[in-house]
Amino acid sequence: MRVLDYGKTAATFVNLKTGKAVRVSMNDREDDKSQEKTREMIEKDPHTKEWALRPVEELFDIREVSVEIRPEHLPGKPLRIVTCCVCGERVMDLRHVQKDGKFYCKPCAEGENYYRPL
């Protein structure tokens, strides 16, 4: 499993032997695509509970897709490990950033760490 958080309700499944892939996403065909919805709006919508009882075909959009699978995306032992020159943590399988000959994890390279040491 590889998690990419784009804020969407979707999943892509790939058969590693055949390369065939299927993407399953929420079917929002009936929604007003230009409208922003807040949590309060969703919870107050009288159709929310009824929507969840619809047949699977109405709830999800299922389609065949093409996905590029690189060796570093595959499960198993890491292909390469480097150490971030800022935080000192190890970064596996080409998920690092290299600047001026130094290795950085992406949060340190971008200055957007999701945690702060206490």
C-alpha cells in the first residue's frame, strides 16, 4: 500500500504481475461541482443517510487507469537509504531531496515539518 494524501476519497489498485490498474473514486455526478461544502452543510443535508444506502454503482466511479510503478514504489527491502543532514533521520528509496551535494528529507528541504521537537 502506498498512501498519497491529496484530500480525495479515492483508491487505485494495481496488479503488480499484470500491470492492470483500477481507480475507485466517489461518484459526485449529482453534486454542484462549483460549491464548497463545509462539515456542517454535509451533516445537515437530509440526503446524507439516504445517499449511503445507494447501490455501489451509484456511489463510486470505477475505471481502468494506467499507473507508473517505479522500483522504489514496490514493497520489500529499500533500494537506497540516505540520512537527512538537518534532522539526522534516514530517508528510503529516493524520497529525499539533494541540494549542493547534501541529502535532505522532504520536510527539512521544504521547511514544512509537520512536528516540532519539545
